[in-house]
Amino acid sequence: MPTYTPPLRDMRFVLHEVLNVVDELKLLPAHADIDADTINAVLEEGGKFAAEVIAPLNQSGDAEGCTLDKATHEVKAPKGFKEAYAKYVEGGWPALSCDPAYGGQGLPHVVNQSFYEMLNSSNQAWTMYPGLSHGAYEALHAHGSAEQKALYLPKLTSGHWTGTMCLTEPHCGTDLGLLRTKAEPQADGSYKITGQKIFISAGEHDLAENIVHLVLARLPDAPAGSKGISLFVVPKFLPNADGSIGARNGVFCAALEHKMGIHANATAQIVLEGAIGTLVGEPNKGLQAMFVMMNAARLGVGMQSLGLTEVAYQNAVAYAKDRIQMRALSGPKNPDKPADAIIVHPDVRKMLLTARAYAEGGRALAMWTTLMLDKELGSDDEDERKECADLVALVTPIVKAFFTDNAWIATSHCMQVFGGHGYIREWGMEQFVRDARINMIYEGTNTIQSLDLLGRKVLGDNGKKLKKFGKLVQEFVEDEGTNEALQEFVNPLAELGDKLTKLTTEIGMKAMGNADEVGAAAVDYLRVCGHLVFAYFWARMAKVALAKQDSGDPFYTAKLATARFYYAKLLPETASLIRSCRAGLAPLMAMDEALF
């Protein structure tokens, strides 16, 4: 059975030594009283909950899965899940970063996101039940009416109700402009909603007393396409005015998807038969409102993969230190044993270090991104809010796609470390691989994220958002340009920044002649951007580690070694990616489709 130890030391390093979050957060009115001891204490307790309460349920939940009673349309989660959720609610964990006006604790999002990394390492399928609620909370908090906020937000904040996002339908996939679910206005101002939704994570379960569905649908006079989509809140049980549970609504689970992974989360087919809902925001502006939830979900999926990368790495390292097999090519390293531990073999170390570098680089980017989100939401400086919003918008597709691609690589490597035992279920590694592979697909495939990055976030505003991140890189390069000890990091970082600028210009020029050039380059382009961002944070982490390498703390020695590995063995991937981008559209379209 896999084990998990919360990476609290590395979290404290990133939060306090690299990002100086307390100083940053104290400038925000809502967090003026925050201190490091509070953050550390919350994460320590959160780590205990993750490791002790939900991690032991991960394998059993995967084996058991969810059960649908077709007569009642009720879904039962695996054994222990409901009890674990009750402890989660009792501990006040759902309210961690929620607005105190609705019963929340008002802690920074960067603390909540770090907690969620640990939850995802411990049990991704379980974490998805409360995880979707945060997106529903954010969407209603931003776009709900006063009545909707008063009715739903306290219950979502406490965790007594959970939330979902009901977007896609069998025929439309990501192209939401094709959706057909209808909303008929009623005399009392409500709407009757009829249609079918698929792939609804946590769409039906027995963990909470009510489920709040956010549903995209069309009004009778709605224009065609994505401009005619409205957003509705559709609860499983209609709430009474006092917030108590009322009548059963016409929204049901018709079936559960049988998936390759995350078996313990109910991925539901949802049928709406005249279900009562209320409009969220303005008519035909539902997609803008839902993007609050979608962007939260994309960051959340990135955290799922970060969590899997970390836990897979931990278990692979433990195995590699214990498993003896063959001798090192340079001679015995454990002469008192019949063979050497496999961690002596160079390629085993390469696989382990790949996972470690992607986990620690991802953690730094995730925490920085959420810190920018805290500043976007909490700064009283309008220019700062806009600056942070642009940076969050730019890196959101990178967090989703780069993290999930990296987790697929890392978990596969970690399974490989186990050799034949890697695909034996009892070790747990094959479950991490199965779960990680799904993350690359849902909440917008990684190709969709790549098109969003290159087409909308970069070329769409003539590179303004990209230049804002580039400015951070440039400032670091200029500040450390005379620091001889950092040149091994500064020079490659500066060089990649220059190459990305040129590449972006080239793709933009090609796209003016043929927009399909964006589609040809987008996936490789996002991965180049991902490496630039990781390289920037690895350089920042290396700076701190270099300054403290003589402290006697082996943590800094390991951090510096991992930084050097990343720059030497992973960053060079950008050379082939840039060449692939420059190859353009022609090699992809030359073959007639009849020849495929």
C-alpha cells in the first residue's frame, strides 16, 4: 500500500523563503493580520487530515468504486468516504478561504491551494467531491444575486452542500456553443430546465445533504452559438426560505461513467426534466459567469496532477532505496549485500529526479499563481489587481496543461522504477498513472489549453500578458547578472526568454496568413512556455539555496542538486520543441485525409 508524507518543509521553503508570502499578504486589507505561524499550523493540521484520514481510502475506493441505484437515482460513494467527509466538514476545512460574510475563515487562497495539493496526493477521487464546491462558490460569489448568495453560499462554505459544474452534453464536447439544454421562464421568475449533461464530476453522491448544480442552458429567444448561453443554479433539493431542505428537484443521475481511473468519484450522466433553477447573472452571459468556475477548475486539475507527481515520487524513492538488483556499472556500492539498491543506477535516478523536479517546480508556480490570485482579489490598488489578473490568466492554461503532462511523465517514470511490481495493483503505482492520464483530458483537453494560451492569451492581445511575465524574468536576469554563482541558471533562462520572444513573433506572422498555424504550434508552444516559467522559479529557488548551502541543512544541498538536474536534463527539451514549432503547418496538412 502506498504511503504519503506531506511535504511541509518544501511548502514552507517556497512560501516563506522564496515568495515571502507573509510580507506580500500583509499589504492586502483582508490579510493584514496574517503570520507565518498561522499558515504553518494550518498546513500541518491539513497534512495530518490528508495523510491520516483520506489517504488510507485511496486504494479501497478505487477498487470499490461508486454504486448507482437505478430505481432511486441515488449514488453511494465507496466505504469510508462519507465518514471522511463528515470529519472534513467538522474540522472547518471547506471554509478555509471563503468569505467571512458567509461563514468562511477568510484565509488566503494560497493556503487553501497548498492544502488541496496534499488532499490530491492522498486521494484525488475523494478530493473532487469538495473540490468542485469551491468553483461553484466562486461563481456564485462573483455573479450570484443577493438572494442566491444568502441562500447558497453559507451552505457551500460550511460544506453541508456541495457543488458541480454542468457544462457539456453528449454531442458537443468542448464546443459549448452547440449545447441544447433549454430553460423555460416561469411566472414566478424561476426557470424549468430540460436537457442532458455528461461527464459531471461528483454529480451525485451521498456525502452531503444537497448538491448545487450550476447548469448552462439556452433561453427560448437565445441567439445561436456561445453568445446564447445562460447560467442557472439548479439544486438537487429545492431549499426552503430558511435554507432547510425542501422538495426533490427534477435533476437526476441516469448513469455513471466507467472510467480508467478516479473510480471513487462519481462521474455522472445528469438528466434534467423540468428542473427548477434560477438565473445566475445576465441572460445569454452565462459563459462569462461560468468561466469563473472553469478557471478555478483548471487550476484545481493542475493541483491534482501536482499531488500525484509528489506522492508517486515519494513511493518510488522509498522503493528504489530498498529494492536490490544487479550491481552498479562502476562496481559494487553495497558490497555487504548480494546486489546494489537500484537507486545507484543512473537511469533510475533520472526518472526519480524528473518527478522531483516537476513536483517542486510545480509547487513553486502553483503557490505563486495563487498568491497572484489573492492579490487580484484583495489589493486596493486597481493597477495591481489588473496586473495580477493578467498574470493569472496567462499561466492558468500552463498550470493545467504543463502540470498534467508532467504528471503523466512523472507517474509513468515512477511506475517504471518499480519494474514488474509497478503494474501490480497492491503497490498503488498503476492507480497514480491511471488517474494522472485522465487529468490531461478533462476541464478542457491540453490542446484546448494550448490554443487558449497561444491564441487568446498571447496573440490575442499582441503579447501584452506574456510581456508582463517576461518582465519578471528580465528583472531577475538583470538583478543577478553579476552574481557569478547563479550564472548556470541566469544565462540559460535569459537565452530561453529571448528565443520565446522570437518564436512568438514568427508564429504570429505565420498566423496572419493562415490561422491554422496557431493550431500547428500551440501544444509545443505551451510546453516551451511551461519550461520558461519553471526555469524562472527554479532559478529563484536556486538563489535561496545557494545563499544557505553552507548552513548545514541538507535540504538546500538537495534543492540545488535538483535545480541543476532540471537545467541540465529537462530544460533542453525546449530546443526540439522550438524546432517543431518552426516546422509549422505544412508537414501536418500535406497528406490528403483520404490517405489516413
